[in-house]
Amino acid sequence: MNTGKAWFVWGVGVAAYLVAITQRTSFGVAGLDATERFNATASALSAFTVVQLLVYAGLQIPVGVLVDRLGPRFMIAIGAALMCLGQVQLAAATSVPAGLVGRILVGAGDAMTFIAVIRLIPAWFPAQRVPVLTQLTGQLGQLGQLISIIPFAFVLHTFGWSAAFLSTAALGLLAFVLAAALIRNEPAGTPAAPKSAGMKDSAADLAKAWLQPGTQLGMWSHFTVQFSGTVFILTWGYPFLRSGQGLDSGTATALMSLFVLVGLVCGPLLGGWVGRHPLRRSTMVLLISAATAVAWAATLLYPGRAPLWLLVVLVLTLALGGPASMIGFDFARTYNPSHRLGTATGIVNVGGFCAALVTMYLVGLVLDLLHNNGFSSELYALDSFRVALSVQFVVLGIGAVAMVMSRRVVRRRMAAAGVVVPPLRTALAREWRRLRSGG
């Protein structure tokens, strides 16, 4: 464990995940082009991403079970192959139904990748490295968004729709070859972990993982803090910045790129903080969720178009949601045995993407309703975006309440086991005294 080969295997897994993120986010950059190609309404446009994420979220638990049974290598390779086929289909599509088929395949392949890569980490590295490597996996993978934002967008606007999506299909083929040839599930000589013998045992493991309050806390953490950034980067961020806020394409692209870079920088820092303060993980999630609500409120309530500095603050805040959502997976790892870690991780991953797909669809639906009822003459008018994007506050509130309730159950069980979490003010006072004393 923690050898050169471990880093190599993990690196190949991260590369496959980076490709998966490229496939996932490519359609967000092509949103305005898709509106013209498919003659799509706002609801139809959001349906592309909603259907993709619906498939992704719906497969998380089955994929988690299969990762525990079949191993990460198989699932990563099959996922890359499905995404390749999906992008080929989308490259040829000229109608909404044909395009949806392509996004369904992309969503299915994407669903198989992240859980499997996360499953590699505890098999190849010691426990103290897992939080930071989990963060690094998530944030290095987000570099795939930069591929969508810069080279993919360049190919799209220079050579056209089909050439752009065929280029991402080629990346999927490359990921398939690398995963099948180079990834290994665990170091040679590792004792085999107990596996479920059949569907009955797999169902029992699923029930145990779900009934574990720590898994539920992880899921609601992921639900609350992850969805807003996903909605922004996958579907509505680019139209909001271009049509709603009136930014030119270069400035909008720079802000989308900033989203990725901030997450990449903050991820390892947050992972290190989680490793040092494991009893304060949920507090960090709640604080970042509150900051997200404040940033959106300031942007949407600003009279007229928001100044660039405020849009930068919004993007910086949303970018923290990705690293913070990784804390949910750390809850899954902490409270579940290794043989059902994939299952628990799948449950956690359902949270944020369910919240994202519901929000994406509702934003598109509200935009269409406002346009059809004469609220605005333009589909993507700023005032329409103000109303439509406000649905996020409802989702944030639901997630925060559910998270606090599940945290209470976890802390009651911890107290029964003799682990008492001191009040936050006590912990802060203790940390302040430590810093003043130089300890």
C-alpha cells in the first residue's frame, strides 16, 4: 500500500474519471447550440441534463453493489465504453429523442466511474491518506470541465456539433483501453474481502448501509452542498451568465474555468482539515451551504445586472460545494465496513444528483412558464432567471433540515458509545487557546 504502483493505479482511475466529467459537462457548454440544433424549449433543453442525471442517480446504488461484487476495474472500463457510445449517438442526433438516447448512455457510463475510482483508494492506500485522496480524486476529475469549456467549445464553434462530440467519444475509447489494461482492484496478495453470495445478501448489505445513520448523514450532506454548483456548471450557469447577465463569451468562459480551478485548490485543503477535525465535518458542510444561499440571494436580489465582482464571489462560493460534497463520502467510509463501501458510497452519491436533477428541471419549467405567460419577451431574461433560480432556496432548506436531523441521530449513537462532540463554541475556544500557546 502507498507504493509507486498504488499511485499509478490511482492515477489511471483519476484519468478515467476526468474523461467522465468531460463527457458529463460537455452538453452544458453546448446548451445554446443544442437549442438551435434541436429547436428545443428551455424545458426540453433541461431535459437533456435531467435525464442524464436521472439515469446517473438511479444507477448509483446498483452500481455500488456491483462495484463491491465485480470490482472497480470492470466497472470503470464498461462505464468508459458506454460513454463513448453515447457521445457517438449524440454526434449523429438531429432530434430531441435521438439526443436523449445519447445522454442516457453517457449518464449510465458516468454512473459507473466515480464510485469505482473511490473504491480503489482504501484498497491501495493507508486510512490516513483516504480523506485527502478522496478530495484530490474529485477535484482532479473536475479538470474535465476545463476540457469541455476550452478545447471542446473551440472544436464545437470551429468545426461543428458532430466533430465536437466525436472528439469526446475518442476520449471515452482511450479511457476504456487504459482502464482495462492498467487498473488492478487491489495489491497482489491482498486477502479477499467478504462478498455477497447472491442477490439476497446484496439486498441485505444495501439495507444495512442505508439503515446506518452515518450513511444517511453523508447522503444529506451531499444533497445539500453539491447540487447548486452542479446545476450551474452543467446547465444553467452559461445561459445565466451570457443571456441573463449579458457577459461576453470570453468572460463567461473565464468564470466557468474559475469554478474548476477554485475547487481544485480548495479540495486538498478541505480534505486535510477533515482529517484533523473529523467531528466537525457536518458543521463545515452546513457553513458552506449557508454561504451558497447568501451568495445566490445577493446576486439575484441585486438591482439590474450584477457587477462582475459579485459574479466572481458567486462562482467562488459555488466552487466550494464540490469539495464539501466529498465529506459525504468520508461519512460513508467512516461508518461502513470495507465490503459494503461501494454500496454506501452509491447511496451518498444519489443525494446531490437527485437534488440537482430536480432543480435543473424546475428551473427550465419556470423559465418556460414565465415566457409563455408573457412575464418576459425573452426566454432567458434576467428577471425570469431571478424567479427560476430561486427554487434553489427550497432545495437548500430541505437538505439542511434533513442533514441536521440525521446528524442528531449519529451524535446520539456516538454519545452512547462514549464519544461526545463538544459544542462548537467550546471547540473554537480550545483551538484558539492552542494557537495562542503555539501548540
